[in-house]
Amino acid sequence: MTIELTYLAATLVLALVQIMAPAAARDLKFGLKWGFGTRDHTPGTTGPVVARLDRAQANLFETLPLFIGAVLIAHVADRTGALTAWGAALYFWARVAYIPLYALGVPYIRSLVWLVSLAGLALCLLALFIRV
């Protein structure tokens, strides 16, 4: 398996982690009875950390389809190389760093890390059009 596909697989695992993180935080706050119940009535507010984890998850899901497409097209079209390897690594590791930064409410650095993930995605897309 190529490095790009490995990072893609790892990013999908990260997406599952990001699905589970806010759900687990809600269960901790409201209890397992609520978590295993119908959740027809959510008691009170979830708090800022759960809301941030939800937004971090939504943020990943905005760019994840583009990353999946770029990596798969590069693989199928035999356009993988330094750009896609660096791009996939930057995208993945920036997305990993983004979660705690967002959950803890760290401004500015969180935005810079998001820009790094976007740069990684851009490298993967660029590789589809130029060969280095």
C-alpha cells in the first residue's frame, strides 16, 4: 500500500475517532442511561468542549471528501510522488493536531494548523495537474 493510501486509511480512522469523541463526552456528561436511551430529551447544554468537538468533526468532514478524491485519483492515475506523499502527511498530522487545539479553545495556532492541513490537501490536488 502506498504512503498516500496509508495516510488515507489513517485519516478514516481519525474520522471515526472524531465521531466517537463528542459522543463519549456527551455520555460522560449525561450518563450512560441517556447515551443508550432514545435521547428524545437532551438535558441542558453540552458545554463548550463537546460543542468544539462537534465543530472540529464537521470541519474535518468538509475537507475529507476532497482529500479522499485527491488521493484516490492520484493513485489510480499514477500521479503519486513527493507532492502527494508530503500532502497526505501534512493533511493527516495537521488534522490530528487540530482536535486538541480546537477542543481546548486555542486560538490562532488552531487556525494555522488548519491552514497546514489545507496546504497538504492543495499539494495532493496539485499533483493531479503537474508532475514533479
